[in-house]
Amino acid sequence: RLHVWEGSTIDLDGGSFGDGAIGVGFPALGLTEGAVTVVSGGELSGTGQIIGDVIVAGGQLSPGASPGRLTIDGDLVLNSNSTTLTEIAGLQEFDQVLVSGDITLAGVLTVQIAEGFTPAVGDSFPIFSATGNVTGSFDSVVFNRPGLAVVQSGSGTGGSLRVTVVPEPYTLYLMAVSGVLLMRMRRTNRMGV
């Protein structure tokens, strides 16, 4: 466990902090203010727990370790110039961010489906979950494969953001055309023509 005292800064300068917990402030001494702020050029990645708020202001959030879970005991704020990178490697293998407070979404979400995994239509992956509110939305979402959509659910307390596999627009078009043709064939058969 690493504690960051009020007014202090940690600069790993390309280094890393392994699985574990980072505490912001020191509640036992009444120092509860503080946040982990990821600025332009910085990245918060990996698994483990952060005790305190996280603000991604121009940097990148990359939860997990191909894949894995990052827990934030506080709020998560993703600013409009932030990037979030998530990976999905299987039905039970995907990056997750679990937040005990509120989540504010903005910036770019990039979703990468791992080689060798092909999700089926209807598969859903809860990438973000909050016990508080989930507000905002990503300015853009980038997928490395077609047929995916982002579904944000939950209003009020308790929300999530899921990546859900949906039919591609071309597939929906073919289904609609097939349905119309089937209806015409039925009508023609009923009329005896």
C-alpha cells in the first residue's frame, strides 16, 4: 500500500506500481482530500485498488492487465481530452473499472477484441460499474472489430456502461428485406397466385 499525503505528488516517470492499493490522503489523520490525476502523456494502467478519486485529464486510463479489474474507492472523472483503452478476451475475460462513487464519462473509448475471440450477438461486457451515478458519454468510441455498440444503463444511483455485440447495419438491412419478401410470398400463396 502506498499513501500519497495531501499536497504530495508521485511521479513514476515511466515506472509502475504493481498490484496493490494506492491511498490518496490519510483518513486516520483527517486527510481525505486528494485525487490521482492523470495528465497529458500519462497513463494509469493495471489492476488493483485506488483509494480516492481519479481524474483523467488528458492522459490515458487502461484498466486491467490483459484483461483485469481496477477498483476505485471514490469518483472517476474522464475529461474530454482523455482516452480509455479496454480489452475483451472472452466472456469472462475483459477489463473492468469498478467505482464506489460516481463516474463522469467523456473523451475517447477504445475497445479492443483479442485475437482468437469472437463474441456472439447479444454478448455484453460491463466495462464500467458504479454504485453512484454514471453521467456523460464518450465523445467517440473506437472498436477494432465491427458489430459492437456501447450501451449505458442505470439512471440515478447505480449504473454501468456495457459493450454489447449487435448485428452490423448491413445484417439488419438483409433481415428487413428478407422479412418483406417472406410476407409477399405468404400473401401470394394465400391468394393462390
